[in-house]
Amino acid sequence: MLPALSALLLLAAGSQAVKLDAATHSELLLQGRPQVGLWKALSAEAEMMTSESQVVFSASKPKYEAYCFDQPISHFERGVKGTFCHRYWADATHYRPGGPVFLLDGGETSGEDRIPFLEKGILQILSEATGGLSIVLEHRYYGESVPVPSFSTDDLRFLNNAEALQDSANFISNFKPHPSLLNVTDDYTFHPNNTAWIYYGGSYAGARAAHMRIEYPHLVWGAIASSAVTHAQINFPQYFDPIQEYGDEKCISDLQMAVGVIDALLDLPSPVPDLVKGLFGLSGLEDDDFADVIGSPFGYWQAQNWDPKVGSDGWNDFCTALTSGKADSKIGLVKIGQFCRPYAKLIPSALALTTTPSSRRPTLSRLGACGSSKWGYFMPAPEDGSPSIISRRVTLEYTSKICKQAYLPGEHFTVPEWPDVEEVNRRGDYAIEADRLAFIDGDRDPWRVMTPQSDVAPKRKSSVNKPLHLIYDAIHHYDENGLKDHSKEPARIQDVHEFEVLFIQEWLAQWREHQAGPTLLVPFTAGGDTLDIAKVAPLNASHYNQTDHSFDAEIWDLIPLGRGGGNLIESWKQMTSAAATNAARAQRAIEPLSGHEYSLTSLSKAVPYHERASIAHAAMHLETLCHTLFDLMNEDSEGTKLVRPLVRPHHMVAQHKPRHKIEGLDVLVPRLEKVQAEGDVDFDSGDYFSALCRYYTALVELYPWTSTPLLFTYHEACEYGIAQLNSRLWERIAAAALKLAPTCPSPQSMYHAAKGAADVVINMRFVARSVLAQAFHHNGEAFKALEEQQAVDCAELGIRVAASGAADDWAHSKCYTRHVCADTSTADL
């Protein structure tokens, strides 16, 4: 007898009945893949559970308060009035005024099951890094957000994609935090016109995240779609393919052979089939119901997670027990033997009835598959005769019949014979994409074949604006959960979380640019050469040339990097905090006089804050540029070969800052001028990628020196060449990015890089007139490419700056209480 078959048959003796109470019925109703045989087996054996096999799962007292949002029962049926309590949970622990809102879609489970992500998952990670507000929004018909009195066929007519998407849109448009959460005086603080909303979802909710970004772009600034099933189909035997490809080879081989033999025995004349089922204690089931029951352990594959406290080891335990010949007395939920008690403890009879839907085989619930009548995902055995771990008695007709049996035609609604999957696929299918829409997947997720990162989907390249990430050795939305101490997460999970923080920060920088409108002449660069700005220390030539190291710590402290020990998330927190805090202080300190004139006294107070904010923003632009360059390099296409290794700014700073390592300007500036010259040669020859890498590298190696009045007077900055080098490198980055953008898979990312670099120059105090004029020109070109209205304003201002004085003059030397560098008294401040 085949080893796996004998192991399965060992499961068959001494079955004990399982009590099927109302809660069991309810849970089975909400299970993922409809398991008709499982339902029948449990019903037929409903007597009692032994104390040995019964496991009690108790929910801890919730840490977060559930709030109610009044949601219409229907957004589209005019005759239907009334609202229901649409539950949500929120955490404002990390919120800072002006921060974004991160909304996690609860998907096809109670929203309470998503609460842990507020405390130590994706919501906590992103909100802590950005000063954001986190929200979990329950899905209609799940948990207690139920708009109807029953789950009758008629009452399921409000469970569809259109109603559910409009729920989220209505919530975002009208959200006002409960006073116990935040005391906000302005009811429109969190309106999407004033606050960036980032939508996150996993699996079905991942598809919803993508659909929200596509269909409500005016409400959803960005979205992360994790394991997003944007392709719907009726027949889904491919679900089992990753299990067979990545599962233990012996386990899979034994299963395939065992199932093949069982199928062959079921094909024999009576009484052989009844004897086989009798050995399993399932003689009362039809052949297809029996075949369905013995496939129930395959749900353990999807239940795996990198965190053992979140996931299940059931799959490995099942395979170990099976291949060792010590299989237990259960298959899935049904207790069918007493020979192998260790396995009984591994898979208690109540497991699928009391655990969260994340541990069940499919993610989409039966309500979703049948009630919404759109998604499909019935999981029969393959019809092509290929090796299978699921019995061929489990057919498409069999897996779909539970919908027809459970939902008879109603007065107002009838579940169609087959789901209308094209309603889903018309929303984007495999090719769905948009700026600021990210897709995250696990390489061995049984649902990946339904996502935009499927092997059969159109190939695409990752970029900051359209990020893609395939997590190695990962299954279903592995990025969603996290640990309180993120440094203890596996490296591949830390990587994806850092990746998400990085592109979210760039998206939020774009939001700030979008809100601010055109970046024109900056008030904080006025004040002329008489403005009294205190340096961080009394620096002189000995400090600039590093013969005296007494103030090296003060110089390094200007750079808001390195405190996180090289950790990107910690570095982003340092940069964003420095940028936001100092920018706000600068705005509060500046005092307008009239029109475009400002008090010199208030400028003296405001400029130091503005300079610190500008230094932080420049560091953020460097980090984002580095990621963009790595994206291009990973394509391994012509023109993207590195001329030298790229070093991330936060890594370099973390290495040198604790030791206060600084290179003297008398050595550093000439060395980096040569790097710039090499970049200029690359630029002139059309090798814009290499030029960009050289300019970037020079700026990173320039740290901690930067051309700022906090370190230099204007004449000192020019004398040591730091003013010319610093501003020219940023201007050259903008120029090279504009040239390179049209050849990139995602040009928008490179155009944003160009605009960001030009913004750095525009915010510089010490800048030559020609460089400032070119920065305005580059800004205008980037605006034009991004289809923004400010292109003309920037181009016109650049022309006026260039025409109003000698090219090498300090552009702002005569800009005292107002800007005269554009040769006009009405320069737009």
C-alpha cells in the first residue's frame, strides 16, 4: 500500500461525532471555499466533542474603541431608506497636524480581526513614520456592520462591489474624528482636499484598494494593494499549484499518489467505495462530499505566516505526520480516527470554526463568492489530467452548487447561475495601474495568479510612483502584520516595510507639492547680506579645513540622519520630523509687512528654521533618488550600469556621524568637483544615468557640509567653493533627470526627481543667478511633463531671474525685505 494512502487510511478508524451548533452553522456559512462535504459530514456527526479535541478560543478585551459612522443601507436604490452603523477603529498615537490618514479595508472578516495592525502592523509602521492617523474600516455585511436583518437572498442584494466601494468613498468624504480620538475644531481638517488619504487592503480588500485609487482618485491620494485579487474567474484550480510547487516534495508526491488511488477505488463497483469511506468513518457521505472532506487540510498552506504567533504550523505538521506514517485521527475538521493522537492535537476539530478567516483556505468568503455574485473562485481539481492533491471528484459543478442550494431566488434578487466576473475585471483586471498605486505579493501565494504580479499578467517595472514588490518565501499579504520591535522581523519583512515607508514618503512629498502649488521665490531666501543669522558654532578656516575638530559634532547635528543606526524607517522619521517641525516654526516666525515685503527681524528668526527644514527635505530627496536609481539599475537595461557603487545617505551618515568623521573642504571640494566634471562628460555624451549617479554620489559624499548660513557667510561659502558645488550638483541632477525621464518605464518618478532637485536649489540662500534661473527652468519642464499648471509661472520667473544680472552673481544679494532678483517689484512670493 502506498505510504500516504496508508497514512490517510489510518485516519479512518474510531471516529467521534462533532457537535454542530448554531455558531458552527454561522461560521461555516462564512467560510471561504464552499465545502459541501464538510458541511454534510459535520451535520451527520453532530453529537458531541470530546474534551480532548475541544479548543476554546477567547477574544481578549479590545484595546481600541469601536466607532460608528452612519452609512446608507443603499447608495443607489432610491426606495431604500435608512442607515446602519458602519464600524471603524482608529489610532491617533502618532498623529501630527497635517499628517496623512491611513485607511485599512477590513475585507471579508470582522473588523476586529484587523485591530492588531493598528498597534504593531502596517498601520503602525506607516503612521509612526509619517505622523499619520490610522483607521480600520469594517466591510458591510461583516462583523457588526450589517445593514440588513437577515442573510436571505433578498437581503444580500446590497452586498456588491459598487455599494462597498461607495461606502469607503462616503466615509472618506465625510469623516470627522470622534472627540475621544482627536479634538479637532475644523470639521474639514480630514477632508481629502486638505489631508492625504492612503488606502491599504490585503487580498479581496487589496483589490478594493486598487479599485478605490482608480475610481476615486480625488479622494484616495495613494493605495497599497497587497495580494490584490484584481482578476476574477469562475474556475480556479490553480489555487493548488503553489502548494504542489513549493510544498515538501515527498509530502506532495505521497498526497498525489494517495489521492489518485482513492479516486481509483471510488471508481470501483460497490461495495468498494463504501468500504473506503467507512474506513474514514464517513460512509454516510456521497463520493464527492467525501473527496471534499479529505482535502480540507490544504487550507493550512495559506494559513502560514512569517510570524508563528499570527500564522499556523498546521501545514508542516500535517506533512510531517503524513509522511512519517503517523497521521492523526482527523482530516481537517472531522475526527475520523484514534490511532494518531499527536495529529489530533495539531488540528483540533473546532479549528476552522473558531479561528479568523485568514487561516481558511480562500480569502473570499462564501458571502462574497455567492452573495456578491461577482468574484467566482471555485476551486475544483484540474481537468487536464495533471497530478493533483485534490480529488477529481471535486468538480466545478460540485464546488459551485452550494451557492445554488443556499440562496433560492428571492422577490427582489436572484443569485445568478454563475458569477459575473467581468464586472470585476472591467475595473482593471491584470493591467490595472495608476500613479501612487503599489502592489505587494508573496512569491508562493496561491492567490498570486489572480494578481497583477501573476506570471500570466503583463510585465511591468517597479518605480517610486508605481511600486511593485514580490516577497521571497511569502504567502498571503505578508506585509500586513509586524512586530513591536521591527528589528526582530525577518530581513525580507523589514525590507518590504522599509520599501513601503520610502515610497509613501515620496507620495506625501508629492502631496505637499500639490497642496502648495508652484514653488516660486521663497521668502526665506530674502534678507540680503545684512541679515543677522547665527551659525551653529563660531566656525573659521581651521574648522572648514579640519585642522580643528572641536565643532564637528555641531556640524553633523545639522543632518537629520543617522540616529536610527542605519535603519531607513528611523531615518525617515528623523527627516520628516525635522522638515515638518522646522518648516512650521519658520512660517510662524516670519512677519509680513505689506504685499511681498517682510520684516528683517522676523526673517532673522525664521531663516534658521527654514534652513534646517531645507536640509531635511534635501536628505529626503536624496533617499528617494537613490531608490529610483536602484529601480532603473534592477532593470539591467542598456545605459543603467553603475559607474560606482551607490551608497544610501542614511547608511553613510550612520557610519560617519557617530565618529564625527568630516573631510576638510580644502580636499573635499576639489575632489568632488572632479566627480561633477566626470558627470558633465557623461551628460554631454548622452549617458544621463551615469551622470545622475555621479552627481548623486558627490552630494552624498559632501555630507555633512552643505551650503547654508548656519555654517557659512556667503563669502565663506563661495571662497571654499561649497556654494557653487552644492547648488550646481542639485541643478545638474534636475537636468539629468529631465533627460532620462522619457526613457524610463515610469517617467513620472524621474520627473518628480527633477522637480525635487530644482526645489532644493530654489530654496537655497547661497545660489548664483544662472543656477537659480536654470532651476526654475527645470522646475517648469517637470511641471509641464506632469501636466501641472505652474509650468508657465516657473518658466517666466526663470527668464526674469536670468535677465536681471550677471550669471555668477549671488542671486539674492540685494533681496532685503523683498525679492528683486527677478527684476520686478511684484515677484510672486
